[in-house]
Amino acid sequence: MAIIESSITINTPIEKVFEFITNIENQKKLSPYISGIEAPSPLQVGSRYTVKTTTAGRTFESVNEVVALEPNKKFSIKTLAKPPASDVTNTYLLSDEGGGTKLTVQMDTVVMAMGMEAMVTNQLKAAQDTGLAAIKKALEG
């Protein structure tokens, strides 16, 4: 397993950041590839939801499960992979930064790319950085 981590400071109160990241519909605002989301309301630990993405004209579905939900502190989502792939867990950690919020995302995954682990890990970290920047932009304007 590999833990890939990125952080960003957002000039928005922690409550608003938590509210934004736990509103699953906001994922559509952050990715042009997401074409649909089917999620129960309200979310709670154990809730499962489906994300539909469209890439190169093909539609894919992934099932996600909420595995941690601690208001204004932690939100974890496990993407349930179809074999032979492995599940991936993304955990969002929030901490107060003097009226703003430090948002850290940790991806717990198996990187199976013989001889290319460093390249794949760097690509996943770059994707995390891009995602965090999109959250910051959405919240700060």
C-alpha cells in the first residue's frame, strides 16, 4: 500500500469547507468527466453512492462507500474496485488555520506498475494537487 498526500490552505472557515467536500453533488463542479452522481441523503458512515464518468465517449460507473465522517475533522471515501484492481481510500483531513482551513487529502492505494511506481505516484499526487486547487477556487472564488 502507498499513502499519497497533498495539502492546501483555503481562506474559508472549516465548517464551510467540510460542508462543501461532504456534498457529493459538488464533485460535478470539480470534474468535467463526472456525468452523474446517485447518492443517498444524508450521507453517513456506510452510505454507498455511484459516480458516473464519461471519458472518450465511454461511460464508467464506480461505487463509493463513506468510511469516516467526523464533522469539521475527517471525511473518508473508499472506491470499491472490481477485481483484479484494489480498493482506493481517499481521506480528507481538516484543521483550523486561523480562520481558514488546512485541507489534506491522503490516498491509500496499491500502485501496481512494475518499474513505474514513482511515475504513477507522482501522477496521482499531481491529480490530488489539481483537485485541492479546484476546491480552493470553488470556495474562495
